[in-house]
Amino acid sequence: IADIKGGPDEGLNRVGQTLVVAGWVRTLRAQSSITFIEVNDGSCLSNMQCVMDSDAEGYDQVESGLISTGASIWVQGVLVTSQGSKQKVELKVDKIVVVGQCDPSFPIQKKRVSREFLRSKAHLRPRTNTFGAVARVRNALAYATHKFFQENGFVWISSPIITASDCEGAGEQFCVTTLIPSSQEADHSPVDAIPKTEDGLVDWSQDFFGKPAFLTVSGQLNGETYATALSDVYTFGPTFRAENSHTSRHLAEFWMIEPELAFADLNDDMACATAYLQYVVRHVLENCKEDMDFFNTWIEKGIIDRLTDVVEKDFVQLTYTEAIKLLLRAKKKFEFPVKWGCDLQSEHERYITEQEFNGCPVIIRDYPKEIKAFYMRQNDDGNTVAAMDMLVPRVGELIGGSQREDRLDYLENRLDELKLNRDSYWWYLDLRRYGSVPHAGFGLGFERLVQFATGIENIRDAIPFPRTPGSAEF
Ligand code: 4AD
Ligand code: MG
């Protein structure tokens, strides 16, 4: 359907051609002599209106009620100019075939259903306009991500999903254990098959890797190893966090884009993050017009203007210290009190971009070292590190990044201060031993980008199958 109706004249150039459309019935309206069927194939938001009279081959299937909302059909007909005001063209049906009937219990009938309800129907929700549009925009953002980095000479690196290290040091990892195959008999629960010590604890020495292994929280440390050999690299893959947060911005499984730039400092990092965000947003505005108009009308009024500003205007930059001053001056009462040294909460982040800077993305830099990860480069003041977060309206923190500590002695001291074991970072320390370079990078949460670009309020609706505390079906 996108192929037929996606051109500048919305299909008029193909009038007179015999075409085939295959998709799912959105609605069916049978009038005395004529039947209208709206078909959607997911290629775009638009349906193809199929108009059929009783001469059409397969008309008996309309009469017998085989064609209903949700059924899959195959239609052949001639494209004609439409009499209706909603579309320029429609298909005058010669032949129709029901490929798969739809049981009347189909839960996604025409009436509007809540997004909460649709989360319990994650297998069927892509059949709705909203989730179809989110899936296409998500796809466009992924494509534009690779395009941006490839055009700028970055090499894509696959970072491992199973790892022994905790990049962020926040202890929010999922553990990987293995089942002993011999004990997987019918009446055994899989839990019984986890190797255990006499005390009932997991016996890591007998486990697959011989020591504890986790799902990665970030591909950054692995990315650094390739950046210090291939210069500019990026990862784009799933990451996992066992945070028990029930918010509209957190998932237990999310996709992260993590570029790492060699011979680069924090300013280069911020410039890259800005150029990247502007590039992908521009790509979506130019290539997903129909879906963006839909979001603009139904999901977030004014989103197109807001995103156009993002592409055209400079982002605000301020230091953490300046941000704290600004929050202390604010008239708004915050739930979490503000003082120098505190971690910025979502309410603070949103206040800064939404109230103080009128929806403009804001990059905050030079955070206190105590609230940031071990690998960030210490600034000359001894109190702060070369970190940056990019905040955007509605979402809050979209990007977190930093210049990395490239000096061996500083990094070793920091590991000691934080009581992290130097031995488990031996390979990471080696990078500082053998031809260290200033380098910097950032991580962007892909689902937060989808939220930002579509206006979808809840992150659970920005990924096909959300993983959150207590929910891992499908
Ligand atoms: O700020 P974070 O924790 O930074 C890192 O992981 C660095 N290692 C990145 C780097 O420098 N290479 O996470 C980066 C981004 C956040 O800004 C946020 O957009 C997203 O990842 N994020 C989440 N998205 C969804 N659900 C969660 N639970 C998230 N936690 C972080
Ligand atoms: Mg962060």
C-alpha cells in the first residue's frame, strides 16, 4: 500500500493499473449494492479502500460473513479515482480471497482501546495505527543511526551480552545461571537443575562459565577496547538492568547506542551527540511524514514543531554547578531537595529542559565524581568528572556520556577508592598501559529516543515486547 499510495500524488499516477493488495481488514461496510473494505498491510498508516459490488469473484464470502475485522485477505482489482474525500484512489475489486478468517473474539475491534489494555495483547497490538506507526518510526531511527555512524567513518562493534563486569557499578545486573541437563526430567522444576552447594547457594564453580556471569548493563568497556584500535566505533544492541523501577522511562531490557571516539575529549563527545540526535530526528521528519502527522494529531500536539526546533536550534550547555544554582532559584517545589552533590532526579531534569529552556535539549556537564561511574575522567578541580547528560523534554535523560579516564594511575586510584577489584579490570587497565589515548563516548537509550520522536508517553509502548518487573510474557 505504501508503494501505491506513498508517492507525491498519493497513487493517482497508477490509476487504471490492475493491482494486488494483501493485508488485514480494518473495517467492512456493506451497503445494499456495494461493499467497502478498508485493508491495511502495515507498510504505512493508510488503508486501501477496496470497493466491491456483487459481480466480484468471491463476493459470496462477504455474504456469508467470512470477511470481518481482523481477517487477512488478498484482493485484486483496478485502481480508480476515489469518490470519497479521505483518499485519492481506491481499488475496484475484481477478485477477493479470504486467506485467514478472524474469530469474533478478536480483541482489537474498531472501538478505541487503551494502551494499557493493549500491553496485555502485545502479540496483536501492532495491528493498531499507533503501534504500527511506532514500529515504523523505530525502524527509521535504527536505520538512521547506522547511516549516521557509517557516513562518519565509525565501525559497528558487537559487544557481548553475557559478561563478568558491571560497567556502571550500580549492581543492577541480571545473573546468568545454567541448568544441569540430566536433572531436567518431567517432574523437575528448572530451579532444581541449577547447580547448588550444600547450603543451597548457586555453585558457580560447577556452572557453565565456572564463575558468576551477568547480562550486560552497557557495552561501553568493550567498545573502548575497539576505539583504542580502530578509532571511532559504536555499538547498538540490547542491554539489561535489574532496576526495580515502575516508571514510564525504565525498562529491564532496552537497546543502547554507544559510540566511542578516540583522540577525543568531552567537547567532541557533546558535539557528536548533538549531531547524531539532529541527524536521526531530521531523518524521521523527512521520511516518516504520514506517521509523524498521526503522532502530531493523536499523541502529542505540536511534536513536529518541537522536533523541527531540535534540528534547527543550538542545544543549551551548562555545568552541573550552574544547573544546581538554577534549580535552587526555581519557584517550583521539588519532591527531592536540591543541593550540590545530589543526583538530578527526573523532576529536576524535566524542569530544566521544559521550564527553564522552553523544550530545548540541555547538556549538563562536569558532575560531582561521587555520583558518577568509576571510569569517568577526573577534572582538574579534583571534585568533578568530565561527564555529560543530555536532557530532553518529557523524557528527561536521553543520553549519558563522558570522557574516559585515560591515565593509568588515576584510574587505579579511583578503583581503589571505590573498593573495586583491580584484578577484575586487568584488561581495561591494559588499555591505559599500552598506547592510551584521550577518548570519550556516550550511551543513548533507544526506547527513550523512540519516546522523544513519537511523543508516546510510556516507554513500554516504545518497544515491541517490554520487559519490566513482573512482566516477561511472549
Ligand atoms: O547513563 P547510563 O547508565 O550510561 C551508560 O550506561 C554508559 N556506559 C554509556 C556510555 O557512556 N557508553 O545509560 C545511558 C542511557 C541513559 O541516558 C538512558 O537513555 C538509557 O541509557 N537508560 C535506560 N533506558 C531505559 N530503561 C532503563 N532502565 C535505562 N537505563 C539507562
Ligand atoms: Mg545516566
